[in-house]
Amino acid sequence: MTAEGHLIFSVACAIFAKKAEVTLELTTGDWWHIIPAALLTSLLPDIDHPKSVLGQRLRWIAIPIARTFGHRGFTHSLLAITGGIVLFRLEFTRSWPIPPDVMDAMIVGYFSHLLADMLTPAGVPLLWPCRWRFRLPLLNSHKGNKLERSMCLCLVAFALYWQGGCLIPIQSYFWQIKILDFNHVK
Ligand SMILES: [Zn+2]
């Protein structure tokens, strides 16, 4: 996916995450914190490629990462997200004045990148160092960037339109099925 696609996709994910009330910090958070924070980290996983938007600007970081892990390796995994969360909980980073809603939105932005790359044929090794690649190849580079841009913009439009809250009825529906199954077994 292109950098532009990742940026737009991260905005859609941030809107969804806030409206779906994924965390208390996002639910009560400020849109002016959440959207910029998600945009900020949405390109970060591609620091493992010296020709990516970030990699071109930070080659001294990109080249060693690319040589060590290759493109779409460690930085495209859940382990990288976990590592980032642990890093920000350490004693020396705890004093950094990062509001909690910004922190959560940064995680959403980063995760949105992995999710978007999963929509391409190459997929991502979510469980790195395990080599399994997770993919749902809806986007194909042969079909061009127009399809990618349109799909991401449609997602933003849908996220803006979506009223949120539909997850709770779905959850209660599944719980009812579980309870019914349980009673049936008894
Ligand atoms: Zn990527």
C-alpha cells in the first residue's frame, strides 16, 4: 500500500476506534489528539524499507533495520506493538508528557498500517518471529492506486457516517447464543 493509502486508512481506523469505544481514553479523548497521533505512527512500520517515505528521511535507522529484519518483518508484527507499549511504560519514558488518548491513538495508527498491509497479497507476519503471513488480499498493486485511494476514502466516509455502538448488540447476541447452547447441553 502507498504512504497516502496508509495515511487515509489510519484516519478511518482512528474514527472507528473512537466511535467503537475501544478504550476509555479514546472514547473520552480529543479528536485533535487522536487523528494527528494516528497519522504520526501510520507510516512507522515501513521504517524497515530505505525507500519508504520515512526510510528515505531516516536512512541511518532504516538501513540497519532492513538488513537485520528485512522488509515486512519485525516492524510489521504484534511484537513491535508490544515492544512500543512496554517502552512507553518504562521509568524514563513515564515522565514524557504524552496524553493517554494520544498514546492509544498512536497504537491504533500503527496497527492500522499492519491491517492495511494485510489487504495486499504479500500480507504481514503478525506473529513474527513465526513466519506465517496473515493476508486478505483485497488490494492488488496491478489495479493501481486509484482503487486503493477510493477504498480508503470510502472507509473514512463510512466511519464518519457510522453511529457506533452496534458492537454491543452483536456481543450480547453472541452471549445469548452461548447461554442457549450451554442450557441445551445441560
Ligand atoms: Zn508496511
